[in-house]
Amino acid sequence: MGTLLVLLGPTGAGKTELSLQLGETFGAPVVSADSRQCYKDLPVGTAAPTPEQQARIRHYMVGTLALDDGYSASRFETETLALLDGLFATHPVVLMVGGSMMYIDAICRGLDDIPSVTPAIRSELRTQYEREGMAPLLNELEAADPVHYRKVDRRNHRRVIHALEICRMTGRPYSSFCTRSVRQRPFQIIRIGLARPREDLYERINRRVDRMMSDGLASEARRVYPFRHLNALNTVGYKELFRHFDGEWPLDTAVEKIKRNTRVYARKQMTWFRRDRDIDWFHPDDTAAILMHIRKAMSDGK
């Protein structure tokens, strides 16, 4: 039985460098669980592993997709499980590294069996949203699925629309498909969470945004600006710079917004991850304790 080491945590926590150390220690390749690093045109803004880092450790699911290639946690689950099946044939340990909460859950727990939506229903709801806004959609969702209505982020039109797509297509509440049953995997899973004191994390995030700007984030965003309507670019770093390009914000305001929105996202990540009691948390610098924990967990799991 192979072992999947899942290294997770909020953006800016220090996952990349530690993943390289762990990869070299265990001879393990890295599978990225980042919903944006898979796009080849966004290396700066997604803090994708550099060519030098990828030369140290073999990486998968990094820079493999075009911007218009739609991707999802469901597709990630299917493709990653197939990839792991092959990797475990030659590697006893594989690392999965990232902070995309749904992607990590897809592998560690499995996704609910949500039906695929027909293009006609998807188009119908998108058109209604563009014409009428959120209010009528929220009213419909409250009537069709009051359970999910109470839980959904009502400011996130994509999540509201997706739930309504399922309700309209199946005639059933979206929440009726959300069983949260855990799938058994044919490999051991060890989850390692990286956490830092809040002020330390926020300072690292601020410095990282400054470094991204120095590394050419604005130029990268300018190159992909013509494709801003794509979901791949509904991403912190690009959204703010697009508003700068539109003349809405000066550059320094856009940069400050990137820092603030990245900090907000890091808080959301931690709120999500803290619900998972199977994650053991460490400071990223406590390498010795992390290695001791991994080796004990691998031994106990045999």
C-alpha cells in the first residue's frame, strides 16, 4: 500500500519549500492540488513551482492546461486517482501539495455524486442572472432548497447558480445530493497542515505579492487580459489588475487590494481546513517534528 502525504495550508504558509525537502527525503514526486497552477499561462500569479524547483522534484498537475480548458474538482479527482495508481507502482510515497480545499477533499474524502448539468439549463440560468441579478435566483433557491440556501454564500453567484442548476434539472434539492460520505482509498493518507501566527502569515503574504509584482505579475496579467471572462482568471491577483487596466484603480491601489484579498482567502482556507480533524498541524519550520510524525504514521498504518 502506498502512502499519500498531503501537505496543505493557507497561501503563503511555506508549503513549496517544505514539499521539496519532503520530496527529496522520501523520493516522492509532487502532485499539485492547486486549482490555478494547472494553467500554463499563470506561473507568476499562482506561485507555481519554478523550473529549478521542478528540476529538483518531479511535479504533476502544474502548467498542463490552456486557460479555456474548463477544470473542476470532479475532473481533478478522476485524473489524480488515475495518476496516483501509476505513481504508486514505482513510488511508495507520493506528495500532494496545495491549498485548494475542494481539490484536497476530492482525493482524501471523495466528492458527492452531483449530476452533470445540461448546457441548456446552464445557459438559461446564466442568462437570467445577467438580466435580473441575484435576487430572483436567491428567492428560487430558498423555495427549492431551504437547507442549502441557509448554508450557501449568497454573494457568490456561481455557487447559487450551480445549486439552482441541479434543482431545476433533477427536481430535487441540491442538498439531497450532498451526503458527505467518505470514499475509501487504496492507499494510506497522511494530512500535514502548515500554520503560522496570523501576523507572520500576513506579512509573508504582503511580501510575496511585492515579489510577484517584481517578477512580472502585471505583465502576465496584461497578456491574459483579453481572456478575463474565463473562470481561470476569476482569481486574486488578476481580477484586481484587470480593474487597474480598466482605469478603475491606480496600480498601487490594485496591489493593496491583492494583498488584502489574499489575506481574506487565507482566512477562508484556514476556516475550511480547521473543520477536518484528520489534519495534524505544525509550524513549517518544525521539520524534525513533521518527519517524526510522518514516519510514525507510516509505521502505524502498515
